[in-house]
Amino acid sequence: MNNAKLYVIDYTLHGTPKSFIIRSDKMDNTEAWHWASCDAGVGRIPRFGREKVQKTSKPMAEKFGVENVTWRPAS
């Protein structure tokens, strides 16, 4: 059974507020920073569900203008 839930991730990219919804099995700050960087075009999205990719770290995302990443469950 799939335990995926919906999460809202808010962040700013070069001062512009951005927001999106993602379905994921788990969410924490590390995951949120990685997915925010993917949405901003910085991070790499795995091609297949089982493919392992290196997560984009907070310092790397900040280098490219991603800031103020927050997440919450979608209601």
C-alpha cells in the first residue's frame, strides 16, 4: 500500500515567492530543500522511482538563490 501524502513547499527564488504541492512518502527539511531546488531548476529529479540521486543541500541551493524553504502537510 502506498503511504504517500501531499505536502506544500513554500520558498523564495531570488526574492520571488514560490509554492508547489508534492506527493511524497516522507518529508523533512532535507527533502523540502531538495525538492524546492528541483522546482527552481537547480536540483536533479530522479528518472525512475528507484533511481538514487544526490540530494541538493541547503548551502548549494542557497548559492543559486533558493531561500526560506518551509513545508507543511496539505489539508
